[in-house]
Amino acid sequence: MSDTVIEAPEFAEGTASYLTDGTTLRSWLLTTDHKRIAILYFGTITIFFFGGGAAAALVRYNLIVPQGMIASAETYNRLFTLHGVVMVWFFLIPAVPATLGNFLVPLMLGARDLAFPKLNLLSWYLFVAAGLVVLYALLAGGVDTGWTFYTPLSSAYSKSHVVAAVTGVFIAGFSSIATGLNFIVTIHRLRAPGMTWYRMPVFLWSLYATSVLLVLATPVLAMTLLLLSFERIFHIGVFDPALGGDPLLFQHLFWFYSHPAVYIMILPGLGVISEIVPAFSSKRLFGYKFVVWCSIAIAVISFLVWGHHMFVAGTSLYSALVFSILSYVVAVPSAIKVFNWIGTMHKGFVRFDAPMLYAIGFIGLFTMGGLTGLFVAALAADVHLSQTYFVVAHFHYVMVGGMVSAYFAGLHFWWPKITGRMYPEMWGRAGAVIIFIGFNLTFFPQFFLGYLGMPRRYHAYPPEFQVLNVLSSAGATILAVGYLLPLAYLTWSLFYGERARANPWGATGLEWQTASPPLTENFVSTPTVTEPPYNYPPPEVVQRHV
Amino acid sequence: MNLWLPQATTSAAEVDYLILALLLTSCAILALVFGLILLYMIKYRAGSDFDRGAPDERTWRLEAAWTVATLLIFFGLFVWGADLYVRLFQPPSDALKIYVIGKQWMWKIEHQGGQREINALHLPVGRAIQLVMTSEDVIHDFSVPAFRIKHDVLPGRYETLWFEVNEPGTYHLFCTQLCGTGHAEMFGEIVAMPAPEYQNWLEQNGAAETLASAGETLFMRYGCSGCHGGNGAGGRQSGSTVRAPALAGLYGSPVPLTDGSIVTADDLYIRDCILSPERRRVASYPPLMPSFAGQISEEDLLKITAYIKSLTPEKLP
Amino acid sequence: MSEASQTHEFQYSNAHHQAETAISGMWLFLATEVLFFGALFLTWIYSRHWNQAGFDAGAQQTELAIGTINTVILVVSSFAYSAGVAFIETGNGRRLIQCCAAAWLLGVAFLILKFGIEWRDDFAKHLFPGTGFALHGPLSGGAQIFFVFYFLGTALHGLHMIGGLALVGWIILRASRGEFSPAFYTPVVVVGLYWSFVDMVWIVLYPMIYLVGRGP
């Protein structure tokens, strides 16, 4: 065995890549190359991320004083609804699958493209169309129902542009379905020779589980939103209690989609972390099969826990008991994953490059998000904590502390592969640390606010909550700096960054076996897989190398 | 910065113990996770020449161990939370009923004696209180943090909530379900007072008539008595030509329905019979009852229900 | 032309690989569709459970005769298309075109009956829910909810039919150019799956609209 830890072919500088293969606008807008579509998605969701972030900033700004810095409740309600709709459907759900997933699924499988490249491009156009419809809803005056669109507020009482917003979400749903369908078929049908299911990286397993949720849960949301729109347009419908309809039926249908959607958002993040921790520990992933089957278990059980959003909504006592215990069950696989990542670091050779720092930040914040989930899964505690800032803090720990950190971790990890450039390492590390600190300062006070009873979605609040709100808003400024920093240095690196080698981290995985950035057809010749995943050399070899 | 929330009800302390248990469990797990990460970050950093030895291949025992451990801890928390929840929503039979109507954007309270309040609820300490709640428009949520309770208030349904306050004082009442523009203005206060003071308050705010007597007037005005007879004696008995069921003694008794099932006549059943009579129709009577949906307000419904209830003598425990 | 269509896209190892993948993609798409309509049917059944009398009163207003004729039309149309698939397997391109044309025309007949006649009558009878709804009295509310489902369900099915007709038309066009042969007819199979699915949605809609409410 040579002294090189992981061998990778080196490619001459200036090798033709997918980036240089056609430089016209047309060559980008009509591309069917999964890597270019990933870039299109990168651009789009970045716009949404900072748009939704700006709305969040205004929400935090408003809450600095008890009576609200923004004069009208109308504006405030529209701001947090916009924030929710944009962040959930236009950032969190597509974030990893449509960008990193689109880019990496064929590369990791040893395939040349996804199974249906044109469908892939269509999904991006649907996504953009959906975004434009939501933009229209915003410009026409916004929506004030919250991202959950509860009836009968949304169907009969709200005076805002519910139908336009719902239409945008409806179209975005089909974009998600197209992506999910493409991934499932690709993973089944386009694996390179020797790429058995148990040789697939966990990232692919996670995306597979995510895709199953996308394909099976999203259509239910689509139908629910159709029923809602029908009711709103014709002033008559199935959720209207005046006719004998049931407003709770909407909540059941909505959460039947939206709880799996929570896992649609987080599962890809769990996959990203499962790639990065072994790579920067130079060690096999601890308990690979456990981690894999945890992803599948999460996907299956997540369909059975929607009722835990309705413990105080007026459902039966017995259904609450069932949903509570299932909610605890679904938390177990996530806990197992955390232990497996720590097990991976055990006896490893841990390096603290920026992706690893983001990943460690993820593990910490995700664990806190998960643990506070135990509070709201405990029925009696949920009665007190639900619909308060405790819940807001809980899901931001999972979604922002967890998912956005995972997205950034993945973005930094694969940035050299995607762009062929290295970002400035010290800035990357600084970004990871600032985001971790800023995030905690923003959201940790909200746990206390929630326990003390401050309801969510309040534009003004009793004065005793002010101190904690000011703390939270102050933290948000640091968090904002943390998110703007990567935008700046990653953009800088596109032009001035050092050129990346094919495998700068010494990582396993087929994507590191091709050039950075990859060729248009991904590989010079179709690779053959002969090893298990994460086949990092045994410790004594690494020790000698270090 | 005050991180203390008053425990104003008998069950508030129990909820706090549960939350404390959850907090301690979380801190322990968090200390384990953060501790191990920090330890491994230092001990196994790439530069350290700590001897790693051969990699350990037998992982399944560890996996099984932490899977079982988490399952057991979680199951314990589930049982604790569920047990308390079941008790939180089982009202004692002698609870004092107070009626709550949510409306964009105010809380309307009706006491049995006919006293009415808006965005305020006066109640006695040391007595179990049951709120019977409904909404005129969208979904609201009746939440009192100091009592550790909340429940959604839905249009077209009666939802209930019970508690027993043991600390006199004034507490926040919030609406915690987004209900439109004025959501944040939909708050009020709960004033808990010792029983004698509460009696004083009731008398000072005494209404001309109780809920039930106001209901009797409405029972005539809406024409109910035309078929159901004066005093709800039933169609035949009062000489009416229409055969309609008697309402005296109805409340709390079993009612056979056309589909063969039997329901107990509670608030919701009476409400349903008035608004959508075809839904759960009583057996052996012709379907003549018209629907009053859209013609009768939530307040009037409460009053008529209170009247029908008053036709049933209080059962002694 | 037929040679060109037998090549495969660069991510597949051969034409057979591509064909199998396309078919599995369509199956997965149909899984999505099942969940889409499944949500409608579930909501429908749930709502009927709480308003049975009203739903049944509404259902009795529907046109059983047109519904039944339409069911026969769709089943025959599906059968015709499937026969076409069998013909192209043996290389009979002319019969494929005839079968597809029959399927297409029957589909159009369905749409005319459903939307040109039945819907027009429904509107004339003021069966569209809302103010001015035909039924009054205590059952009106439930009947209106039934008609919400009726109009939404048939409209969505109709949109799927229109999409299906476009696809069948596309198959006829390609078949008339002689693009299909026993060696290559994947698009015929893929569209066939979809066409049968649209048929099956109707097989569920038919009893839910016309039959359940007419029971004893």
C-alpha cells in the first residue's frame, strides 16, 4: 500500500468541464445536465433563502418592543406568513435534494445523468413558476394566514391573497414530485456496475427515503390545497362547519403531508452529515447498516405521527395517546444516528476543516432540537408549550440549526467539486462558528419565552416578555452576519479561489474520482465499484501518513 | 428578567415536574453528546499521536444498547406525559360550568347566572371550573399559561377545558391560534378570587335573568314550544298537533337514533339537533324539525341549551 | 426514423435499459396519482360519514344513465388501447393506429357526454353548490358538500382525460409515421398505463357518485 491515503486520478488543469461546455444563456436555460440544473437551483434557492431571511429579520425587528416596531398587525402577519411559506417550500424542501442531490446523485452512483433529464429541467421551471406566483401573491398584498393555512380562517375569513399563495405551493409541489420520482428511478436503475445497495453512500439512502416521502406525501397536500381553494373561490366547501363540514379535517390532511415534509427537510441533512463525519475522521461510518435503516424507518414512521400537531386541537384522547407514543418512536432513529456519528469520531483522525465544523455544529443543534421535541411529544407538557415560542424555538433548532447547517456543511464539502475552486478556509471556519453562536443567541431565549407562555404569531406582547425578545433579536443580527459571510466568501472564491484538486479532502465516494469540476458526462469511463462505502484505510496506515 | 411562571392551579405543579424531568433528561443526554464530541475532538484530533489500535468491528452490541436505552427513556416520558394529560382532560362531575365564545377578536364569557364579560373571566378559587367553549367564526385557542392549560376553540363544536385554581390573582388569557389580523389583541385576564368575593362579584354584576330563564324566553320566541310544548313537555301532551319529542328530562339521558345507535344528550347533541337535525335524528319521530343553522347566534344557542338543561332536575351524586 | 428512435440516451447502457426505466417511471408517477385521488376519496368518504342523508339526497340528483354509459365507454376505450398494444407487439402498426383512434374517439365521446350534456344539465338544475342551490331544507348542506366533491372529482378526472387524449393523439401521430415496431414501442406501453389509470379513477368515481347514494 502506498502512502497516499485515498488515491484519486489527477486531471490536467483546464480540462473541459460541464461549466465550460457551452457558455451561452441558452446553453444554461435549456440544459438537461443534472449538474447545471443543480446550479440553476442553487441560484434560485439562494434568492429565496435571503428573501425569506429578510422577512425573518423584519419579524425580529418588530418584536424589539412590546407594542411592535412595525405599526400594523396586517403587515406583521404577512411577514411571518411570507417567511414560513418561502422558507418551507422554496428553501428547506428543495435545499439539499434539488441542489446537492441533483448534482451528486448520478456522480455518487457512477451514472452519467439522472434517469429523466428533461423531467429534471421541467421541475426547475415548475419551481421558478411557483416562485413567480408566490411573488405575485406578495406584490398583490401578501397572505396573512400563516404557512399552515388553517381553515376556516384561510377559506372564509382572511382578506389576503390565499389562493395565489396556495397555487404557488401547489405548483412547487409538482416540482418536488418530479425531483423525487427522478431520484427513486435513478437509484433503482442507474447504479454503476458493482454499486450494490449496501455500497451506496448514506447520502443516497437519505435522498431515497426523502424521495419516497416527496412522491407519496406531496399529492395529498396538492389535493388538500385544491379543496381549500375551491372553498375559498366558491364560498362553499368541505371544511365549513356551517354546512356540516369539518375544519379539523383540513388539519389532518395538512399535517399528513406536512409532518413527513419535516423529514423531507431534515433527512437529506442527516445524509450530508453521514458523508462529512467519516471523511474528516478518516474512518468508516460507524454502524453503516443501522444508519441506513434508520433513514428508512424515519420515512415510514413519519407518515404515522401527524396527529401530534393536534394535541390541543380537539381530537380524541385516545388518538392523542397513539400519536404521542409514535412520536417518541420516530425520535429513536434520529437519536441512533447521533450516536453513530459520535462513534465514527471515536478512534478517528479528526480534522477541523470548515465542513466538519458546520457538521459538528449541526450535531449539537440538531440534538437540542430533537431533545426539545421530547417536551412537545409529552402530552401534558405539550398542552402548556404548544403554540408558544417554545415550539418556534424547537423547530428552528431542527430546521435552521440543523438543516441549514447541514446544507452549509454540504455546500462547503462539495464546493471544490462543484465549482473547481477552494474557498478561503479561515473564513469558512469563522462562518461556521459565527452561525453556531448567532443561532443559539437568537433561538435559545425563545425556549424561556415559550415556557413563560408567549404565544407565537403575536405582533405585540405583554411587556414582561421584552427582555428575552430583545436578546433574541440581538442574536439575530449576529446570525444574519453569519449567513451573509458565506455568501461573500463563496462568491469571492468563484473568481479568486485556488483551483481545487479532484479529491481535496481525501474522501471516498465516486464523486471524488472524477475531475473538479466534473466532465459533462461525469466520468471518462463508467466506474466499477469493488469496495464498501467509506473504505477509509485502517488507523495504522493513516497514522503513518499523518 | 423573570423566569418564574406562577403555578395557579392544582395541576400546574404537576406539569412543571414533568417539564423539569424532561429538562433534566435532556441536559443529561446533551452533556453526554457534547462531552463525547469535545473529548473525541481533542483526543482523536488528526495531529495527536494517541494510539488508536485496531478498529472495532463489532458494532451491533453498542447499537442495540443505545437503541434499547433511548426506547426505555422515551417510553417512560410518554407514560408520564400521557397519564397527566388524561387527568388534565377528565373533568370532575361537579365542576362549575362557564361558557366561552371566541369571536374575531374578543372572548365573550357567559356565567350561569346570566352575568356576561368580555375579555375577562372572574372565577372562584378552590372550585373545579369547566369551560364550555365555542367559536363564532375561525378557530381560536383559549390559553392560560399560569394554569398550564390550553385548548382550541372551534366553530360548530363545544370543546371543554377544566381546572381548579388555588391561588387568587390576575392571570393572562391568550388566544394562541392565529385567528386573523387582531390575533395579538385577543387577550384578556382571568381574575381568580376567594369564594365569598366571587359571590359578591356575581351579585354586583347580576343580570336580570339567568341563562336558563333567558333561554326560556328564546324557546318561545324561536317557536320551539310550538312543537315541543310549553316547558318542553312534548308534542302530544300539550295538545299540539305535531308529534315532537319531550325535552324535559332529556339532558344527560340516552337517546335512540334512527340508525340504531344510542347517544347521550349532551350540549353538543342538543346543539346539533337545533342546527342540523337530520344528522343524528331521534328514532320513532317524523323528520319535521327544521334546521336553525344561520338563524340563531351562539349566545342564544347556549341559553336555549341551558334552558333545556334546566328542565332536567339536578341528579344528586 | 425508426432507427433513430431505437438508440438510447447516454445515461443508459442500452435501449432495453431505457425502456424498462421509462415504464418504472410511469408506475411511480401513477403511485403519486393514486395518493392524489386517494386524498380526495378519503375526504369524500369521511365527509359522507358525517352527512350521510345529505350526501345521498345529493347523489340521487345525478344522472345515472349518463354515468353508466360513460363507464362502458371508458372501459371499452381502455380495452381498445390495450388491444393496440397487443397488435404492435406482433408488428401490426395499422391495427395499432385503428385501436388508438377508437380509444381516442371514445374518450372524446366521454368528455362530450360528461361535460357537454351532464354538467350542463347539472348547472341548469342548479346543482352547483352555493346560493340558489336546488335542494332546500335540512339536507341541503350535506347535498351541497356532495356536489363540491362531484364537481371537483369529475373536473380533475376530466383534466386527466384531456391530458390522456393528448398523449394518445401523440401515439397515433408517431405510429402513423411508422416509428413503432415490435423492437420499440415503449411510449405505447407508457401511455397505455396512464390511460388505464384514468379509466380506473373513473371506476372508483362511478359508484361514489351514482350508486352509493341510491342504495336502499
